[in-house]
Amino acid sequence: MSAQFSFKNARALPVVYINPVSGLQSTPVPVEIDTGAAISVAPRRLADALGLDLLSGQRATIGGVTGAVPAYVHNVGVRIGNIQFDNVPVAIATENVPFLLGRKGIWGEASLGFDTRTGELTITPFEVHQVSEPAPTQTNAAFGLLLLLSLFVGGYFLVTN
């Protein structure tokens, strides 16, 4: 089982974040894949949407080209299409940062395939954990290959305290 997405006319991948305790879902949000980011990053509003106590996470500092910001790491569920990943560490920043999908908890669990002829991204998990309702595929931002393969520009790295 795989999930496929077109990146010809979109810039972001539709993802649903899930509270690991209650199963409460936030609304789907468009995220950018950052293959250079060790960990996924999200703004504070994700904690609010999932009902998480932001400050109860592991304290960390995330940094990128634009500087460093304080964050708290929480393990959450992430649904991409009909594939769900559990216990994905996400550094939720105290400031407004972009939603970025990093490697830890996702890309070690699945393979990514880019077909530049068709404009398709295929995500295939190594172990299947399928859910019955896929995340909506409509996005409100565009999803280009340059953002998919961002190396250091705009990428974030994690420094734990």
C-alpha cells in the first residue's frame, strides 16, 4: 500500500496530526517535506489544535537559516493519505514557524519516490498501518520539487536542552 500525491500544481502535502492519547485530530494542514530536517517542526497552534500542554514536552531549541527558536518536542500521530505513523516526534515552536515534515519517525519508516515525468510523489511505508479515511488531498499552497529536496535553505535542525 502506498499513498500518491501530485506535486505539479501543489506546494504542500496534506497531513493530519493526531493527539496520541485522545485520538483528537487537528484539521489537515499543508506541510512541506524537508529531507534535510532531522525532526518535524510545527508552530504553537498545533499544540492548541491537539489539546496538548505545550510546555509538558521535552524542551529543545530548533534552528535554521533564520535563527533559533525555543520549542517543545511531543510525540504525535501523523496521517498522510491513508497511511498513519505513530509516535512521530514534532518540535512545536513557541513562535510562528512553517509546518515541516522531517526525517525522524516518518522517513525511517517509509520510502519516498519522486517521478518527475508524471509529477507524482509516492510514499510507501515499510510496515503497513492503513486507516480507513485518507486525509484530504486538497491543499492551499503549492508543492514543488525544490521544497521537497530542500537541503539547508529554510531547513531546521534540533538542539535539545
